[in-house]
Amino acid sequence: MLKKYIVVNVLDGLRYIQNLVSENQGVGFPVMEDNQIVGVLTYKDLLQSHPNRIAADAMSGHIVYIDAHSSIWKAKEMFDSGDTDLLLVQDNNQLVGIITKSLLEAELGKHIDLLTGLPKKDFIYYNAIRLLESKQEMSFAFFDVNNFGLIDKVHGHVAGDIILQEIGTILKANMTDQTYVSRFGGDEFLVLTPYYVDKCYIFAQNLLRAISRYSFHNNIPVTVSAGIAEKKETQECSQNILGTISNLINLASLASTKAKKDKCELSVAANYTTCNFAG
């Protein structure tokens, strides 16, 4: 967020505010009347309004606030809804900054994996917290490329990078509105679903099938092992939400390791049910 921002008055002229934009590189202005925020004025509002008007004529009375402690993924959701072009950031009901789409996009770049274009794992944590707080069913599917080190040694790291990009593309293309994927690290990918373990199992099978049917770079043979862990709706959650999520991800990771060891594509944590299926 921008911590240094300018608040304008409803009676301020737009020509004066336009000068503030050029002098201070303002990207948006909270509009105040009688010490109360009554609207927001964006650069787009200024462009669309006659400079002889006042702020009250050009501002939007639709004010969207976000808590200073919210995730940037929450801010992205709010912008993606198309409901606003400017977020006012509050801390203890006090205005402490503003966020624009361009500012958010610049910050989001730090949370996107440059190789695959997938979000990093904090994206999964954010959505997992939402599911836990709403007491929904939740399962993780952890995907690990088999013998990826050998692929790098035999075919080169560039080829390995291309394969990781291709896997990321496959996973992303097969997500739904309710499922989320990230690059967890190295040759590992993490998927979050709001499903019971049986439905997550089917979903993971379909992802593995899509990978097995894909013709990878230079026809390099690629196989992937996957593990699943679930948080049941009736299961009590630890007071440490992040700890609960980390534990489930770790269980899914261990299940994928077992699947790889047993040469079985998919394994479920706890009972470690395994299953091979035709690609």
C-alpha cells in the first residue's frame, strides 16, 4: 500500500487535484467532508470529468475498505470482482494507506513463481485458511515428479525447466473455480481442494491422467507420484491454523513419497491406500 497519500475535500476543484497528480504522482484520493471519508477519486475519474468541476461531482461514493492485516490475495479477489479501482486500507478503523491495481500487481509478482507462472505456496495457505475458518471439508494433493534429478542430468537443466513449465500448465488448465494449485518448490506442486478425500482422490487421478497423456518436451518420459491428506469436517482444528495446514501438507508430501517408493501413482495419508490405474 501507499502510506503517503493525499486526502482531498469534496469542494476541491478538479483542476487543483489534477495538479496534485502531476506533482505528487497521485494514483487515487480519498475524498473527505467534515472529517469523514465520503468517497474516492481515481485518476480515471479525473480524466473523465471536466476540470472546472469539484471533487464531489467526479468521485465515487462507493468506498471499499480492506484491513491492513489482510492477505494480498484477498486484495486481488476484491479487485478481480470489478467492484472498485481503489482500496482504502484500515487498521483499527483508521485510514493508513491506499492500494491500486498497479500497486497490487507489482507486489503480486513477488508471490508468483517465475518459471511456471503459478502462485507460490502462500496462495494455498491463504485459501486453506478460508476453508478452515468456514469449517469446510479440505484435502491436499501433493505432486512430485519422479526421478527429476535424472532428467536434469540426462537431458539438461533447460529441458528440466521446460518440463516443469509444462506440468504447471497442465495442472492450471485442469483446475476448477474451487480448486487451487501452486508450485511448492523444486519439482513439487501442491493442489488444494474443498473435497472429501474420495472426491479429491478422483480429482488427483484425473490430474495424473492428464499428465500421463501429455507429450512432453523432446518426448522425454515423465511420470509423477501424488499423495493426499484431508482435514475432515468433524475433525477439531488446532488453534494454530498455519500449523494445522502445514501438518496436512506434510502428510500429503509423505504420502507422495510412499507412492513413489511403492511405484504406485497415488497414495492417501493415514491409511496409505494406494492404487494404480491406467493412464
